[in-house]
Amino acid sequence: MSEVEVPAPLPRPAQPGLGSVLVGVFGGVLAVIRKDLLVEWRARAQVVALLGFAVVVLLLFSFAVGPDSMALARHAGGYLWLALLLSSTLLLARSMQNEVESGALEGLLLVPVPAASIFYGKALANTVLLVLVALVALPVDLAITGAAIVSPGVAVAVVVLGAAGVAAPGTFYAALTARVAGRQLLLPLLLFPLIVPALLGAVKATTLAMTGDPMGQVPSWLTLLLAFDLIYWSLCGLLFEKVVEA
Amino acid sequence: MTSRSYVAGAALSAIGFALLVVAHYLGLFVAPREAMMGDVGRILYVHVPTAWGALLFYLGAFVAAIGSLWSGRRGWDAATTAMVEVGTVMTFLLLVQGSLWARPTWGTYWTWDPRLTTSAVLAAAFGVVLLLRRLIDQPARRATATAVATIVAFVDVPIVYFSVKWWNSLHQPVSSRQTIDSPMMQPLLIAAVAVLLLGIGLSVLRWRVELARLLAEEAAPDLPDAPAPLDLSGASGAPRG
Amino acid sequence: MSSSTPVVQARDLCRRFGRRWAVARVDLDVQPGERLLIIGANGSGKSTLLNMLATLLPITRGSLRLFGRDPVQDRAEVRRRLAIVRHAHGMYEDLSARDNLSVRASLLGRRIDIPRLLEQVRLEDRGDPIRAYSAGMRKRLQLAMLQFEAPDLAMLDEPFSALDPAGCADVEGMIRALPGAVIIVSHQVERAGKLCDRAILMEQGLMRWSGPASQAWEAWRAVQRDDVRTGGGPAGATAAGGAP
């Protein structure tokens, strides 16, 4: 075999400036969010089914605990987040299945959108959907348990930060397991232990938003959630390319 | 080379095991009885080194995972797996020991002590990494999955610990441990070295076995020979159609 | 960009799956604007080769340059200039043709005249998800996308599979209209051969023959005769001490 002919170096295309790179990354993220939300909108029957699932889980919790209204109200925050967590694995798995089903992921990799943008786009879309599930599940939770929200601002912050805390590692693990046999089981097995801190923070802060916060503990829990989100949104964004190109 | 690291691994494990026996002889029969917990306190000599060891081997796995992801070399992949396995075994031991200690001390097998809870979460998080690994057949993809899952799980260690500690401190005081007297220090240190050596020895052995398995799995067969030139002259007639 | 840089330059290209060489020792050059046909039996390594050329599958050994660049280091630049149409169509089943085109255009960061493109592929009145589309409709849509992208290197894996004669004629016309280099993997040797300049024949991962596309059919026949004579492929041939 003769040695490889190395062609003369080509003139490189003009290096894009930082500004246009950022626009490219950001534009890619927006395009991916738009795509994911469009797919969910067109298949909205499945989203409705997901909302139904969350509600059913809440009902089951209330049956399991029984008609003890004190206990129900005390644990309303915990029920809410467990319902969200159980729904989230279905949502996350489906979002990645849409990509794998017809080879769309390969198509996505070939367009000039960086892998990190694909991750952030999908994770943000999943955050939006989880917030939507929470918006439906929260009133049902309140109705079933008899709890009430005393500080709505805190509740909104917790829902958004908590949904983001589930969505980032969830999207990441869904991609990691998308082509593995037994993914339906693996995704929750990987995800649930990891998000214990986010779950603790979200449940505590939600409970405080329902019962009031005389000791001023809410900021600590929100900080914990924020720190968890920052760490995993960065780390997963960094590692995502390795996962999808493998 | 290969056999030498097997010998080294076996030797380290043997020395570690011997030291463990010495440490426990000292801990069980020589060291003074613990003031508050009595003889139950002697579990300290196995429990604390196990905890240190588990964390240390997870740290090692984290470093190896970064190496594996960076280089794509199977040696790092095998090392990651070996240390995750050793760390997970230690975590399970830790859980058992912790429950045994908690029962006479706190009156219950399980309590939401930050250390105990963190161990439980870690055992689950890293145990699943090993499960994930078994379910992927393609070597490159498996190495990547193992590495990223290990990194993501390890980053969770401090977050879990502090969140549980925080969560706990708001309804019951965190269990405090007494400072350790010097006569108790000696067996503890020997036990720590023993667990460390035993862990390293087992990791080395496990690393070699895993690497040998990975290399056998991927052993490159010879490239097929260049094909014989195809003779078109015998082709009869025009293409059908 | 000099127009003489080969689009594909592969030297000793190899890919192994576990202990099996799916593709071995492939040397291949494709010039700009050239049309190459890859033929071979099922499992002969055609699709693996195509996926490597599309940067979707890492190579095990050898060297590959696309557009004169390294496909790993300059991945984004290389990918910008190539496109592949595979059996897995890469579109979203829950979206309509129109939605899929608009999603694709926004991902590419380009504007697209969707109504015109849909009219061209006779899908203008289909607003339902492509889940319900026939094989021919999906293929037309894929090719419409390919035409819109107008890549410097277009790769098509079995573009004629599952199509009726009219669908095949559609696809033929659309492939002819592609501006850049084209690589087609197909079992339809004659049909695809008419669209191509050159052909290669893969057998058990090896490139067994390379020549003008007009002789592809003869090569295909010859290799089958060869197999009958030697009891199956180059492995049989080498065991028997090479072809007579």
C-alpha cells in the first residue's frame, strides 16, 4: 500500500467570531426546543395521558395513606414530587425515543448544531413539560390533601428549579440508555438515586410553601436546588457529546 | 508484565488481609473498651476504615473514568470498573456495619444519619453503573457509558451528603462522634492501611481480569486477505433488464 | 476551495464490530461531482462503509479524509457539507411533511420555500403525521430535503427499496438533479448503475472490484459465478489457494 497522499492544506474558512458562535449555539438551542415542543404538541394526546398518569399517582398516594387528613396535608409536598418524578421518567424516555425511533438523532448530529445545543434544547423542552405536569398536578394535590399554598412565589420557584433539576440529568441518562436493552428500567434506576438532593430540596421547600416558613429555611432549600441545577446542567452539557457520538 | 501484576495484586491483598487480622486482634482484645458504647464501640475499627476506603475507591474510579473518557483506552475502562466494584462492595459492607452499630447505639437499624443515608444512595448510584455496564455489548459505547455514569454519580457524593445533613439537622441533632483516644488510634490506623491495601490488591486483580476480558473480546482477528481480482471476461451477454 | 480536492479519500479503511471485520482494506477516491455506485450482497459491508463516510461510525483503522479534511477534527465543517439518506429516514414520525421540513430548515439555520418543495414532491395536501405515509412518500420527502440541502456529498442507502416503478422513476429523477458528488448503495444494479459513473463491488467487507458503472452488472454476475465455482466468496477462494 502506498502512503497516503496528503492534500495541500486548504485555506480555512474565515473563523467565525465569538459573537456568531454564540448565536449559532443559542440558535441551535432554540431550534431544538421548538422542534421538541412541536413534536409534543402534534402528539398531544400522549401529553394528556402523561398528565393523567401524574393525577392517578396522586390519587393512589391518598388511597394508600388513607383518610387521615392530617397526614395527607403534612406530606402533600412529598406526594407532589413523587408523582412528578414517576411521570418524568415516562416523559424523558419518550423524548429520547422520538430521536432514536427513525434515526432522527443521526440526522440531528449531521446538522451544524453542536451536541451541547441539542442537550440544552432537549433539557429545556423537558423542563417546560415537567412544569406543565406540575401545574396540573399541584391543584389536584392540594384538592386531595387539603393543603394550601401560603407563599405562591416560593411554590413557583420550587417547581421551576425542581423541574430543571430532574430534566438535566434525566435528559442525559435518557440519551445514555436510549439504545440499551432494558432502558425502561435503567432510566429510573440511574436517575432516582442521583436526584435525591434535588428531591429533598424540592419537597422541603414545597412543604414550607404550604405551611409557611417561620424559621426562614426556604432560601437554604432554594439555594440547594439552584446549586444542584447549576452543577448538573453544566456537567451533563459537557458530557453529552461523548454520549451521543459513542 | 501480566503475571507480575497478578502477583502484586495477590500479595497486596494478602498483606492487607494479614494486617486486618492484626488490627482486629488489637481492636477486639487489646484496645480499651469504648467509654460510652462499651464493646459495641469496637466496630469502629472496621467501620471507619471501610467508609474511608469506599470514598477513596470511588474517587479513584472517578479519576479513572476521566482517563477512560479522555483516552478511550480499555485499561482505564477496566480500572474504572474495578474500582467502582471495590467501592460498591465496601459501601454495602458499610451499610451492614452501620445498621449493626445503629441498633444498640441508637435503638434502630436504620436512621436518617447523613453518613448512612449517603452510603445507601451511593450503593444504589454506583451499583446501577455496574448494571448498566452489563447491558451494553458494544465495547466503545460501554466504556463511554461506564465513564460518564461514574463521573455523574461521583459528583453527587458531596451534594447528597450535605443535603441529607441539612435536611436532618432541622429535626434531630446530627449524631456526633467522640474524638478518638490514642490507644484506640493505633488499631484504627492499622485497620485503615489494611483495608486500603486489601482494596488496592483486589482492584489490581479485578483490573487485570477485566482488562484481559475486554482485550479478548476485542482481540483483532487478522484482516482478511486482499481479494483475488475479478475476471469479467467470462460475463455472458448484456445485463438483463 | 479548490475544486480538484477529492470529496472522499479513503486509504486502507477498516471497521471491526467485535471480532468481525465488517469493512477491510478499502481504498476509495471520489472526485467532486462524481457519482459512485456501491453494490454487493447483504452483509458485505456496504452500509457500514457508507456510515463511515458519513462520519456516523468511527473507523477502526486506516485513514479517511472528506473534502480534504479530517472528519474527526473538522467534524462540524465536514458534516455541514454532506448528507445521507438511509432506511431510517431521520424524520419525526409525529410531524407532518411540512413540520418536518420546517424543523429541518430551522436546525440548518436556513430559509426554505416549504410550499414549493411540497408541491414538487406532491405532498402539498398531506397535513397528517408521516407515520401514516407510504414508503414512496417518505422517500420523496427525504429526497426533497436532500435537494434543498444540496450537499457537496450526498449518500443514499438503498434509495429504491420498497418503491413501486413510479416511485423509482421519481427518485431517479431527483438523484439526477443533485448538484454534488453522489454515492449510492443499491441492489438495483442496473437502475442505479445508469445514474452513476463508477461502481465498486463489496464482498465480505472487501472491495472486490472497481470499474465503470456500465460494467457493474457483469461484475455482479462474475462474482456470483466465482462464488459458485469456489464454494463461496473470497474466504473460500483463499482456502482453495486463490481463484484459478
